[in-house]
Amino acid sequence: MGNTVTNQAMTHFKSQVFLILHQSQVGECFSYGEIATLAGFPGYARQVGQLLKKLPKDTKLPWYRVVNAQKRISFIEGSEAYLRQKERLEAEGWLIIAGKLKYKDQ
């Protein structure tokens, strides 16, 4: 019985994370921890990362709007994934200065 509750909770968590991302707007950026808290699961930042890691490459969800708590892209700098996320963030008005995200109007 315990597994059913866990599975239901994880299904709810997953759907909340995806809903938050789906409803996010151009120019918004969140940390993994902020997404977890908004989803009602504070302390689940790593699980947010794991969920996003498993998304298909052709997903329409704006996964790239999620960065670490230091406002940095979590992928290894210069890697394909890093460059893909950087390009998408820059297309939405973000600048990466000394590795940190800054919105161009800030």
C-alpha cells in the first residue's frame, strides 16, 4: 500500500513540475529548488533535475528556464547541452556574464 501513495505523490509532483514549466513565460527563469517549492515539494530540487534530465530531446517544455541556485547553467560549460541551454536562454533575453544569468534589462 505504501508504494501506491509514493507513486501517487511522485505522479502529482511530476505533473506539477511540468505544469509550472508549461505555464512559465518568456524571460522567466527558476532554480530547481524554486520549481520544487512551487510544485509543493520543498527540498526536492534534485528530483526536479532528474525529471528534466529524462525529458525527450524534442520536448516542447521550456526545461532550459531552470538553472541552479547560483543562477548558473548546471551542465558542464562548453558541452552540447550547456550550449543548447545557453542559446535558448539568450534567445529569451538572458545574458550569461561570468557564467551567471542576468536578464538584459536588469
